[in-house]
Amino acid sequence: MTEFFKTKQNKLYSEEVEYIDYKDVKTLQKYINGMGKIDSRKKTGASMKHQRMLAVALKRARHLGLLPFVVK
């Protein structure tokens, strides 16, 4: 029996994003779970390149105080 799974679409790739801005907090919050951790590639559907850019942007936003490190 063959099962078909729907693969996640990489929104960053379809929108042709070349740089993820760390000041765009609304976009970055989509890639953080309820506890404040960065979502995995499986969950976001991002490619390896975009996932690395997301991680860097999220870490920069945290250090500047735009995003919390831990959600209480």
C-alpha cells in the first residue's frame, strides 16, 4: 500500500527571499514555537540555506531585544 504525504512548501523560496531581515519581527515570530525555540526544518519546510538565514536573523533579533530568549 502506497501512502502519499504532502510535503511542506518553502514559503521563503517561493517568495524568492534572498535576505531575511532581523528587524521584521512579525515574519520571524512565525518560525518560533510557543516556548520561544526555533522551529525545525521539518516543521517550517525551509531549505537548509533559508533555515540558516532564519537562525541567524532570529539570534540577532534576540540579542537586540526585539524577540525574547524565553517565553514565560
